[in-house]
Amino acid sequence: MIWGFLIAVFLPTALIVVYRFLPPPITPLMVIRLFEGQGLERDWVSWKDISPNLRRAAVAAEDNLFCEHSGFDWLSLEAAVKSYAEGKRAGGGSTISMQTAKNLFLWPRRSVVRKALEVPLTGAVELLWPKQRIMEVYLNIAEWGPGIYGAEAAARAYYGVSASKLSLRQASQLAAVLPSPLKWRASPPEDYVARRAATIRKRIGQLGPLLDCVSE
């Protein structure tokens, strides 16, 4: 039992250290989707090969305070916990750092147990990785459609360009589908996705210095 506890504690930490420098080979979600009969299309690209348009769009869409917080948006998290306690749908509260930790190590289905495990994993990721690395990993393992993972595969699948060449409009459409990539398509976008993408583009113009850590 002690060995099991030590493995559960130290193995994720060791992997976080390794993934600070090396690309994660696969994630639990990718394995689950493979068993569900989906493919696996993914090409890792470095930070400089991901368009700044997509980095900014991800912050504008998913986590406006990404550059400022230490992994947790406590106000949003408190609201999500309160909603859950009242029996309502507990949306929100998940930062890009939390999503990165979840995507790397945990399962997709929401639960109190999964959310509890996200907290120490997110803390370790924030402690051991700079913000650029968190965003780099996030955009390389995010699901963007059936069997499509990462910015490079998504850019080529939907627009026929590399991730480095994504325009602001293309990047905003990709960011718009992140909450539900199996339900929505980046291109051609349905009305809801197009409207959400337009909101993301507007928000990028409003965030200013809150985008500094992903703009370099």
C-alpha cells in the first residue's frame, strides 16, 4: 500500500519534470478515443511554430487570466463548486493550467474525484513549468476533432496550413471549438462557432498586457 501511494505521488511528478523538456508521447484521452474507434493524428510543434494568433485566441477563449494566475482562478472555481453543491451544472472554473494537467494524466469524464486530483497536478505543473511551456503542451495535446490532436494536426485538417501560418480568423475558430471539439467544427463553422470566434477576436483586442506571456 505504501509503495502504491509513493508511485501515485512521485510518478506524475517525475513525468511532469520529464515533460518540461520532452513531448508527452500520448495522453489518456488519446488512448480512450483509440479504443472508441477514432484515429490518432498528431504532430508535435515547438512554441515558435505555433502562431501567436492561436496562443492569444486560446487565452481569450479559455482563460483570460492565464498569464496572471498561479494555476487557479479561485473565484470561478468557487462558483463552480457552489453550483455543483446546489445540484446545478458545474461549468467553468477550469484554467488552461488545470486543463493541461487533466489532459496529461486524467480521464475526460467530470467527477469530484477527477477535479480533486487536478489540484495537486496543476500545482506541480505551475511550479515546474514556465507559462510558455504550459501553453505549448496544452496546444499540442488538445483535442480538435475525431482523432485530431494538437495545433499542427488541426491547422492542416481544417485549413491546409501549418500551425505557424494560422490567421487570426482561423485561430479564433479553432479556439472557439475547444470546449466541445466532437460537437463543433472549426471549418466550415456553424453560426454559433462563427459568433463565438468573433467574440474571441474582440476579446483579444481588449486583453492587452494580459496576453504578454503568450505573445513573445
